[in-house]
Amino acid sequence: MSEERAKLIRRGRNVEITSLIYNITEVAISLTAGFMTGSSALISWGVDSIVEANSAAFMIWQLNGEAKGINERDKRKRKKIALGVLSGAFTIAVLFICYEAISKFISQETASMSWWGIGILLVSLVVNPMLAWGKYRYGKKTDSATLKYDAIDTMICEYQTVVVLIGIGLVQWQGWWWADPVAALLIVPYVAWEAYESGRDAWQVQIDEDDNDE
């Protein structure tokens, strides 16, 4: 591996480390605020942030392996494992979000206001595009499909953040209790697609191939 490529891989890994730290912060604040206020949208957003944190952790693991110069077969193995675990995590997230939203429809409870929850959502509107840009930039420079894929996932989180903010706003300022679970359910198609796509990609990775992984 050239010195330039090794440097780019380390920078890509640093972006993922930053993403992991921020995702953990998202999880802690959004789930605490969500359970305290009864907001399905905030809880669902927090659950998806758990999956994103797992994604960042596996990306760090994969990039660490490449930085250490592991062989192509081991690179493919790490990629297959990472994608498979992510697919399972996304699937669990879909089931949980659906359960949480349907429960809220049945109870018809109105979520209360959480400035902590709104605060982390607003911060994420700024942070997520920067993280996505960093992931895509180094994914393109290193020809890493997984880094670029993770960048797309991060931008999907940006869409989810906007949806949740709108849902919370409609609940608080229009009194539409149903806007909160609807906002949660609007996240589901994208999380389900992530589950399918990562599972499909994991299936397609052939560990014993004799070509380059990235």
C-alpha cells in the first residue's frame, strides 16, 4: 500500500470515529428526551442513530484492517460481516419503530415538548452533511464503496431529522397528536431499504474471489 493511500484511509477512519462519537451523543440525548416526553418520532430517530453508530464502528474496524495491510480475502470477510450485521440491525430498527408508532396510534397520547430533543435535531441538521461530505470525499479518493455507501446513509439521516422536526412542530404548534407517530413511520421505508440493500450487498460479497475488494 502506498503512503498516500494509507494517509487517506487514516483520514477516512478519523471521520468515522467522529461520526461514532456524535452518533453516541445523538442516541443518549434523543432516547432520553423521547422516553421522557413520549415522542415516538424522537425514539425512532434515536434507534436509527444506534444503527448508524454500529455502522461507524464497523467501518472503523474495516478501515483499521486495511490500514494494517490485511490481505484481500480478509478485507472481503470484514466487509461481508459488517454489511450482514448492519442489515440485521436495520431490520430490528424497522420492527421497533413500527411497534412504537402503532402503540402511539392506539393510545393517542400527545408527546410533550423537549428542548433537548429539538436541540440535538437542529445540531444534526448541520453536523450530518459535514460528516457525509467527509465520508464521501475519502470514499471517492480511496475508491471505497463502503465509505461512499455510509455517506449516503448519513444523508438519509438528514432527511429523517427534517421529518422528525416537522412532526414535533405539528404536535406542539397545531396540536396534531398523530403527527408524531406519522413522522416515525415516515422513517421506516428508508430504514427498510437500508436493511435490504446492506443484506443484498453482504450476500454478493464473495470471500474467496481473487480480485480487489474495493
